[in-house]
Amino acid sequence: MQSLRAAFRRRTPIFLKPYEFSTNVFGLRCRYYSQVRHNGALTDLEYHRVADDTLDVLNDTFEDLLEEVGKKDYDIQYANGVITLMLGEKGTYVINKQPPAHQIWLSSPVSGPKHYEYSLKSKTWCSTRDEGTLLGILSSEFSKWFSRPIEFKKSEDF
């Protein structure tokens, strides 16, 4: 309660919900993000920056890979924080942001659904259920399918 009072004295907006919302002030559209860290986790701004950078790097890697393979039934779509990678008979991958949870979710035709949270310590997206990482599982699955090592690099912005 003390920190809440201090915030009001500073006239700093406090948002108790972990997601973004918009308000309309004097005809301008303002977007606020929480700046409060919970248990050493990312702030909303940091989460969006890191998640967007990760999805951009994955999208670029997938596009390069699909261009190399050249199969007509393979396609990729990336919009609004969601990557949909259609690999014909091999299945469809969906990788998307989950801002309320500060996670990236992966739906894989091989390993099923998985949730990843960003680790500030290791600077990577770590599974919430096991010791795996997002880039590690994607590298493993794609390396098996394409019979050669596929490496997903981290963004330099992380």
C-alpha cells in the first residue's frame, strides 16, 4: 500500500493488470505499459521488445529455410505477434506472443504445445515445464526434418 501512495504522490500511472490498455486523452491515443517488475521478471515494455525481436529473428530464419527448400505447399505468415508456419504433410507450427503471461507459446506438430518465459539470467526463452528452450526445441525438430543442422540465432538486441 505504501508504494501505491508513493506512486500517487509522484503522479505516476500505476497499473495492476499485466497487460496493455489504451486511453484517449485530449484526442490523442496513449498506450501505457506497466513499469513494475514482479519477481525479477520483464516489464511490459521489455517483454514486448524481446518477444518482437525473437519473433522477427524466427520469421527471417523460417523464410530463408523455406526459400532454400522451395516446396510449394510450404508457407509462412507473420502478423500481430503470430507466426504460422505451414509445412504441408509435416504439419503446422504456430508461435505467438502471450502478453498477459509475458510468454511465447509454441504449438508444434512434433512436440505439442509449450509455453516459454524469458530468463533474464540466461537471456533465452525457457520452457515453463521442462529444461528446454524455444530455440533449442525448434533447432532440434527442424534439424531432424531437414536432415542437416538448423540453427536459430538469438537477436543481438536481447
